[in-house]
Amino acid sequence: MKGMSFLILIRHGQSTWNAANLFTGWENVELSEKGILEAKKAAEELSKFNFDSVFTSELTRAQKTAEIIIEGNSHTKPKSIIYDMRLNERHYGDLQGMNKDDARKEFGEEQVHIWRRSFEIPPPNGESLKMTAERTLPCFDELILPELKMNKNVLVSAHGNSLRSIVMRLENIDENSIVKLEIPTGVPRIYLFENDTFILQE
């Protein structure tokens, strides 16, 4: 008889650049004070879970969020914390470090909206959501799914777009709908994994 496990996806708490309305991408920035509080609140919400494995990107804001959640958990500490750049936020190319309002003034609101919310069209020298999914999903299949199949509870601390690409697969969301899905900072998205099926816990 197959057992069950839980997958918890969480977007890092608010970063200093989120707060400043800047395109962040692969830039390594810290959590803001609000972001630290969001991570602590998530830790409280997730305190009932015993995490066997933790996966995070190679970016500080995701790692710090995972650390705060683990520190706030009274269960046995996870056996492994794996950092993988394939879970990084999508690369925003030439937009990285730009204020989003300034980008709209320079390139036009419609063009910036296309770069941010199109599935296939990347910003200049950056990645589209499709390109992000092409690196994130193999990471999920190779590293994360096998853990779940061994009835291990898994925490993934990552980013809006790397998580979107995973959610798209888990919930069978189409390309037009996934770009509209908002994944707020610091709010856990919890799935029960049972009989090879992911069930979102409301």
C-alpha cells in the first residue's frame, strides 16, 4: 500500500527589492523586515509538518526563508537541504535592477506587461516563463518527486516564476492561465501527494 506525503511550496518572503518595486531576477538581495515576518508567520503555519527534505534556489532570499521556517519547526531537522540554481527566479535580463515604473516609461506599459506576463516571450537577454519551466521541471522530476514517492515531506522555498512552472504541472494549468496566477510572498501552498496525485489543500 502506498503511503502519502506533503509537498509545501513557498515563495520567499518579501525582499528589499520587492519593496523597492525593482525587477530582481537572479540578483542576490536580502529579505526585507516585512519578508522576515512573513517567513516567521509561515513557520508558525507549517509547525505541524515534519520536513524530511528541503530544496531551495541558490538565491539568498529563498534560502533565508527556508532557514527561518526550519528554525521555527520543533520537529526533527530535515536530513538534507539542497540548493539548486534550477529553482532560481527567472532571469529578467536587461530589466534586472530596473524600477518597474521606469521600465514602463522606457519600453511602454504594454511591452513590459508582455515581458512579465507572456508565457513564451522573454525580456531582452532574459528568460520567459517557458524557459524557466524547462529548467525547473527537470529539477522537480529528478530531485523532488522521488522524495515524495518515498513518503517524505518536502519543503521547496523558491520564487514566483520557478514556482509557477511547478504549479502549472501539478494543477494542470494552461499557458494562458498560469501567467495570471499570483503567488504571494511568504504564503505556503500545500499539496497532499497520494496515489501519484497532487491535491491542493485549501
